[in-house]
Amino acid sequence: MLEWHSEEGRGVLASDTFPDSAWAHFSAIQAEGFRELTAGQSVAFSAEPAEQDEYRWRAVSIWPEGGATHSQDGEEGPGFSSSLDITLDS
């Protein structure tokens, strides 16, 4: 599931394998150029515990469709990683 507000550059990520919803900001998307998520797009993400709006998790990296799922410097943080397919009802 995804809730994405393009005009605000933020949204919410959720997955059956993730413990709770994660707040997401466009700056966490690991891509070149204009960064936003769309319905049906497959992504992987890592998140950290954080109080962001009413969410207890914040996405720190989001990799669109088959991108790398670990930081390039090899650092593993205390967060949680998951992947999901995004489907929005019209």
C-alpha cells in the first residue's frame, strides 16, 4: 500500500512484511532526476524508528524497481528493510 502526495513530496509506505507504516519523503528515493513514486511501482526500502507525523517509522532509503538495497558505503543501520509492490485503488 502507498499513499503519495506528489505536490508535497511525501507519502506512506506499508508492506505485509513490515511491522508498521513508514513515513516517506522524496529525498529518500534513490534515483536521478525528479523523484516520486507511482501506483503499481515495485520498490524496496529501509526505515528507521522515528516519530514523524503520526508514524513510528521513517523511510531512510527507497530503491525503485530493482535498485540497490544497501547503502554504497556498506554501513548497516539499526533500521528495517522491506520491499513491496505498490497498488492503489482508483
